[in-house]
Amino acid sequence: MQEIYKEILLDHFRRPRHRREIEDAEIEEHINNPLCGDEVTVYANLRDDGLEASFIGRGCAISQASASMLAERLEGKSRGEAEEEIEAFLRMMHTEENEDLGDLVALKSVIQTPNRIRCATLAWDALKRGMERR
């Protein structure tokens, strides 16, 4: 199973989804990890027909794959659904795997140290912070 999870992450790292700026985005939240230098800026629009999300950034495979997975997973969800997904993901990263989160479990499975958890949660924390400000 670990190999499948690694492949999912590598796919998102090599072929990121929604990697772009959104001009005039309602949410533009930049966050970095000073321990390793990873950084990400998450862009989002909260529309009636669902969330539009994207990102730009640089860093390790985990941080960049996680940002891609966030944008893909939350695209089209309502604000409430997106907030629930963010909370469920962040909770999973600090507790047990949550199979309801689908491919996001791949991120939990490759984390061996607390420092790597920060890499995986970087984009999620950025979007959460941006949504709290709106």
C-alpha cells in the first residue's frame, strides 16, 4: 500500500493540479515553513457554485503534492464542505488515518516525523486562515 501512496504523491508533485494564480482572488494566503523553506500561496474564490482553489509554491514533494491535492479535492465544494474537509484533514494528520478522505490518506502514510507533518499541512493551514478572514 505504501507504494501506491508514494505514486499518488509523486503524480501530484510531477503534474500538479490547479497550479496557478487566480487574478483578483477573494483569498490569497501565503505561508511558509521556516524549518525547511517550503512555501505556498493559496488562492480561492468562494462562489455560489462552489469553491475555486489554486496554489503556487516551492518546496518538497510532500508540501507541493499536498497543495495540489487540496486544490483538486476542494474544487467546487461549498464553503461549509470545504471547511469540514480542511478540519478532517488536519485532524487526520495529527491522529489516525481517515479512509473517508480518499487519496489524502497518502499524505498521512508517508509522514515519519513531526517536521514532515508541517510540510503536508502547509497549504491546508493557509486556506483555513484565509477562509477565517473572510
